[in-house]
Amino acid sequence: MPDTLKNALRWDTAVGALLIVLLLCSFSFVDNFGNALNISFLIGNTLPIALIALPMTLLVVSGEVDLSVGSTAGLSGAVMGALWNAGMAIETIVPLCLLLGLVCGLVNGLLVTRLGLPSLAVTIGTMAAYRGIAQIVLGSDSVTDFPSQYLDFGAGRFGDTFVPYAALPFVILLAVAVVVLHATRVGRSLFAIGASEEAARFSGVRVKRLKLSMFVTTGLLSALTGVFWALHYASARYDNATGLELSVIAAVLLGGIDFDGGKGTLGGAIAGVFLLGTLQNVMSLVNVSAQSQILVTGVLLVISVLAPRVGRQIGQARARRRTVAAPAPPEPVTTP
């Protein structure tokens, strides 16, 4: 088994173990945490992060990033509210919102792949642009009168269980993403691009086309998240999903996806998502302020970026010491 995969699996195991420990402690010591309604809230509030984390994982594995996902979700929600106010049916609005997300991802992808601009700079710019367009579209209005059956899907759960309705499509998308990343040529190509884009290109990988498709997919699922956000919280506003990109990036990196690309697993990313979601839920139950929760998310983001680099440096230092300490091979014996 390659060392990079071994390291990723070790990180996955550590994150998964930490999630289990946090859950056990929360069930034991945090009042109302184990309540079925609270667990349903936890899952429902984490689903927006989890949905975008699926394509974001694939994108970061390829060495790119999209910081405009929260603004794309907000723009999708704003357009949804504006079209509903205009009298359009939800069945027509949702596909249009998804198409809008596809266009947003396409713009990001073209700027990165065709103009050669860095994705970090491009998506910081489009993050502001998409949020500004959302404000122009809906202004300061808040649309809350969506059909009850759609609101029930966004916030309801199966009977008396803690499982939200929206968890079912997420599980399907998760299964698709796992197969794509870890069991197809596309996934192997993404890892190859993240490890060395030039080497991947020489080996026949269509780097630009694959990266473009990842940006488009990210935009599409960001728009879907914007629709879900509006229905889950029964409110479409231009500032929906503000700061969501920070939570997504923090969760993905916490799950062991290397920011430089080429390393990580989707299982680790999802474990990171629910670790962060559980931590935020616990902090809310014990009345930790929203500002402190943002601080914790930021600290986790910094740790997630630094930890893999520190680990690699320690491993390289140990390898150098072993090389220096290794005895020299004996000189060949020559016979007269």
C-alpha cells in the first residue's frame, strides 16, 4: 500500500475516532444532545456543509479550491425567492436555480482553466460578485411563504426518527462521489493532477477539461444547497449561507484532504464534516456565542492546514536520520 494512502487512512481513523469520542461525551454530559429532535437538527444543519463538501473534496484533491460556494448558494436562494414572488412554480424554479449554479461554476472553471488564473484569487472575486448579484436580485426582502410540502421536505424527518428527509438524497450523492473518487479512472486522474499536474498531462489526462467539470459540479451542488437552505430554514434571503465556504473548507481539510492536492479520502472528509457539525451543535447547546464558534472553526482550519505539513516534515527528518545512521555497505573483497 502506498505511503500516501497509508497516511490518509491513518488520518481518517484518527478523525473518525475523535468523532466517536465527541459523540459519546456529548450523549453522556450535554443536556438534550441525545434528543431525537436535536439529532435531527444536527444532521439538517450539517447537510449544507456535507453537500458542498462532496464536490469540494474532489476539487481540492485536484489541487484547486472554490471559495464562492457560499455566495453561489446565497445567489441560488435569492433567485428562488425572487422567482417565487414573481409567481413562478417551484417545479420550474428549482431547475433554473440549478442551471444558475452550473453557470457560476462554469465561470469559475473557465477563468481558472482557460486564462490560467489561480483558483483562490478567482473564487475570492466571484464570491463577492455572486453575493452582490444576490443582493441586487432580492434586495433586503425575506421570502418565507414557500409551499408547505417543500418546507416539510427541507425540515421534516421520517416519522418519529431523527433522520431528515433530505438525508436520503445526500446518501445517494455520497455513494456516487465515493465511487467516482475511489473506484473510477476520473478519481485516479484527480489524484494524479493534484500530485503533479504536468506528469498527469504527459500521461494523457485531460487536465483542463477535468478541472472544468469539477468547478461546474461544485457550482451545481452549491446551488442545490442554496435551495435546500431556503427550504430548511423557511427563508430565502440574499445573505443565506454567508460564511458557509469557511465551514466547508475547514471540514474538508480537517478530514485529511491535503490543500496542495493529491491526498485524502472522501470518508475522511465526511468524518470531518460531521465532527465540525457536532462540535458546533454542542457549543450551541452549552450557549457558546456565535463569535466563539467562528473562532473555533478558524482555529480548526489553521490546524488542518498545518498538521499535514508538520507531519511530512517530521517524516522527512526521520528518513534523513535513518539514511545518515545506516551503515555503509561493505567494500567488495578482491582476490589476488
